[in-house]
Amino acid sequence: MKLIVFCLLFICDLINSKRTSPPGYNKLKTKNLSECQRCKVLTDSFNYWLDKTSRGKYEGGDAAWEESKLKSYSRSEIRLVEIQEGLCSELKKHQDYCYSLAEDAESVLEKWWFLDNPQSVDLYTWLCIENLQYCCPKNHYGDSCSPCPLSNNQLCGGHGRCDGEGTRKGNGTCLCQKGYTGKLCELCDSNFYNTKSACEPCHKACDECSGEGDNACKKCKTGWEMISGVCTDINECLDPSVCQIGQYCVNGEGTFACRMCDMSCKTCIGEGQSNCTTCKPNSVLWSGNCIDDKQKSDILRNTLRRAALYSGLLLIAFFVFGYSKSLASLTILIIALYMYISEKAYNMSILDVLFNLYLS
Ligand SMILES: *[C@@H]1O[C@H](CO)[C@@H](O)[C@H](O)[C@H]1NC(C)=O
Ligand SMILES: *[C@@H]1O[C@H](CO)[C@@H](O)[C@H](O)[C@H]1NC(C)=O
Ligand SMILES: *[C@@H]1O[C@H](CO)[C@@H](O)[C@H](O)[C@H]1NC(C)=O
């Protein structure tokens, strides 16, 4: 039942979100495309409609068919018109870009369509690279489609991309992946070390390293110190002055934090109201808790009530003792167990209270 309701809600949500999407929503959400990307969108759409019309589904017994007898349907004007009618309409994203470029490029597209041997020239190459000059061939960049830097036959050594690759933009520098640097991304970046095949990150304790692990550091990061060749976490909390009064210190790997004591404490060694070390005026320290007069009388009343209950129970055991010794032992055992469990439930047991009363 729950599941059905959940599903219904989910469906409603979907419908709702569709309905409330403003027109032009896609346009707002997507970034501007580069000219080359727009051209790719257009040629992809063109190829989509080329495929859609490949079976000549519009062929058939009208006057247009007669005309297309002269040329085969595959490169007929009528097929081109059909492609152009569909062009961009199937797109869910970037449709506006597609339509505007399709308009601008209409005559170039027609030129390509009526080439002598159009199949031999890929539309993308013809339109985007050669005619509109928005794009460059693979692994080329910039105004004049210069070659991108190669190393070991791979673009930027296989560890980066070339700025502007495939477009008429960019300056062709290698933009290296994380961990790599150099003109051809052939070096390891700082705080990375070289294995045979790759650059790996140094251990988190290192600032620079020659290999894996915290014993291969050349330098330690702040918060760590070199102890017999290993970068070891510094426990900043050992210095009592590291945090302010009213705060306690928490050590972490390579770091530490100062946190506020519980409101009831003046100073403390940890979180919560039972970790106080000194108290504010008008309260006293009882087993790590700072308690005021009202709390103190509450605790005393509560303790007294429990003491009376335990005494009563022990009195019963005493009477049972006169009747049967073994039954009395069992009774005492049960009472002891009850006392133990009951005292555990209070954060200040009778013994604690006696101890604190003795101290104060
Ligand atoms: C996106 O295109 C619009 C219109 O062509 C232009 O005004 C705007 O500056 C472009 N934004 C970016 C981030 O390129
Ligand atoms: C090339 O372009 C990149 C990113 O666009 C830039 O960071 C870098 O400084 C440029 N390099 C040169 C030599 O202009
Ligand atoms: C006292 O502080 C320590 C360390 O922060 C914490 O682990 C412990 O739970 C605290 N004790 C109580 C009773 O809150």
C-alpha cells in the first residue's frame, strides 16, 4: 500500500515538473555551445534525417516520383526538402542553435547535397571544417588548424587534452590531468610520485615524496612531523594552551579542532555535561558534572528515595533469613542484582553521591 502511494506521488511529481517547466527551459539550462559544437549538432541532425529518409518512405505514385526518376531518389531534391523539413525537430537540446545554423548554412548544405560524389566527402568535414571553418580535424586546433602536441603518439602523452582540440579556438597547450604537468604532461605534479606507468598521489602526510606510503616523504605537511623517517601526526592537544578557556581540543590526522564546552562547564576535557573540569560560580563539580543548588537537592532526594527502597528490600531479606538461609541468599542475590542495574541507570549512583558529599 505504502509503495503504491509512493509511486503515485512520484508520478504526480513527474507530471507536475513537466507542466511547470517554463518554455525555453532547455535554453536556460544549457550553456552556450561553441560554434563547432553547434555545427556538430546540425550535422548529427542532418545525418539522423538522412537515415530516416533512406528507405524512401515518401516515394510513390505522384508527380514528384516521376521527376525523381531522372535522378535517383537518394540524391533528389525532394529528399533534401524532406530532410530540411525535419532538420532539428527531433532534438530535445540545443534546438534553437540548430535551427539558426540550419538557416545560415542552407546554401552550403545544398551545395554538398549536389556534389558529384557526395558520399566521398563526409558532411561534418565538408561543412564544419572546410566551409564554415568552425571546427578542425581531430588532434588539431586554432585558426589555421595546427597540430596538437603529441608524445608517444598520444595527445599530450595521453595525460591531458589539447586546448581547443577539434575547433578553431584555443592555443594548443596541453591541459594536463590531475597529477601531471609539463609541456607534454610528461612530468608528475608536486605531491605526486612517478611509478612506471603513472603519477600517483603521495601519502596524505607528505608534502613531497619519492614513493608510496608515509615513510617515503621528503617533507611532511603541516600538522605532521618526521619521526624516524615517518611522517607522524602531531597531537596538538597535548599543549594545554592550544584552545581557549571554555573549549576543549580534538586531535585529528594532521589537524585539530577546538570545540565549545557544555554550557554548564567553565572548563572541560570533552563534550557533554559530564566532562567538566571546573564550574561557573554558583555550581559545584560532582563527578565531572557542574550542578547548582536545585540540581543538588533533586539528586539528594532521588538518592535518598533509592536508599530507602534498598533498605526495605534488605529488611525483607533479613526476615526471610529467619525462615530459610538458602532462600535468603537467593533473595539477597536478586536484590543485589536489582540494585546494580538500578544504580547503573543513574549517572550519579549512591556511591558517587556519598563520595562527592565527602569531598565537598
Ligand atoms: C551566450 O550567447 C549569448 C547570445 O549569443 C551571448 O550574449 C552571451 O554573452 C553568451 N554567454 C557566454 C557565457 O558565452
Ligand atoms: C592557453 O590557454 C589556456 C586556457 O585557455 C591558458 O591557461 C594558457 O595560459 C594559454 N597559454 C598561452 C601560452 O597563451
Ligand atoms: C567526555 O568526552 C569524551 C571525549 O570527547 C567523550 O568520548 C565522552 O563520551 C564524554 N563523556 C560524556 C559522559 O559525555
